[in-house]
Amino acid sequence: MTKLTPAETEKALSLPLGAMSPLWFLFAGAATAGAAYFWARTFFKPTNLEALTGLPLIADETVRPVIEATETVVETAAEAVKETVESAPDALEDAVETVVEAAPEVVETVQETVETVAEPVVEAAVAVADDLTRLSGIGPKLAQSLAERGVTRFADIAAWTEEDVSRFDKDMKLMGRVAREAWIDQAKRFAEALH
């Protein structure tokens, strides 16, 4: 090992070693990588363009006849079920009169059963549910959860108020998805397209 002269030692100590340290290059590389990661996550985040643009729903012309045919079939089926349900009370009344003559104690049980069963059947037949999974951000499980809370049509979501949004947000733990994914605007467009 060679000894440094006092002049060489003074010169070595006066070099800007702190500024030229390899650790500064390591810190700069880490900072650059962190910034690149942040901006990559920001720019490549998935975005619901339909909710941001607010453009009307444009259906492909090849799909439109299928949608119209499906709507016609659903409406016809709903009318047939409604007519059947509406005529059911007359048939039930005739059956009840026959039972009245045969056994008076059975009449009360039959009438109670008719009242409790007929009303939900009529409501279910009249209200045909929309496919809520067509809304961006609503999957089958979320659609089922909404149906359990009485929301089965696009018009139901389109009519939500701020109180409804906050109630559903809290009850279903949606964490602001209704506003973020513009469910109400989407539901309004789908409801208008259906009618």
C-alpha cells in the first residue's frame, strides 16, 4: 500500500464525494421507478367511457330486431299471464261456492289462502323484470341483491333520489359505485330505449 503525500491527501479530501456517491444514482433510479409506476397506474386504470360521455345507447341494427321480438314475446306472455290471473278469481269464486255448500269450516281457510296467494301472483305476473346486468357495473349477484330489495326494472333505478342512492349505497356496501358508474343515467337510457 502506498502512502499519500500531504498534497494528495488534501486533494482527495476536497473531491465532492458526497455529490458523486453511487447512492444518489440508486435513489434517483428508485424515485424514477416509483413515478413511472404511479403514472402507469393512473393512465391505465379502467374507465367506464359510457358513463363519462353520457352518449345515448346505440344498438347495433342486427340486434334491434332481436330486442324488438323479445319485447313482443315478453309483452304477449305478460298479457296472457295477466288475463289468466284476472280470470282466476271468477273460477275461484265458483269453487268457493261449491265448497260453501259442502263444508262451511273449509271456506274460511280457502278464502284466506286465495287472498294471501293471489295478490303476490298478480304482482309478479304484471311486473316483468328487466335485465339489470346490462348496466355497467352490475353483475348477476348484484342484480339478484337489488331484486331482493324490490329493484327489478331500469325505471326503478332511473327514479332513484339522492336518499335512495345513499340508502342502497349503505345497505349494499356499494362504496359510491352508483355515482361512479352512472347507474341512474344508464338506467334512464335503457328505460327510454325499451319504451
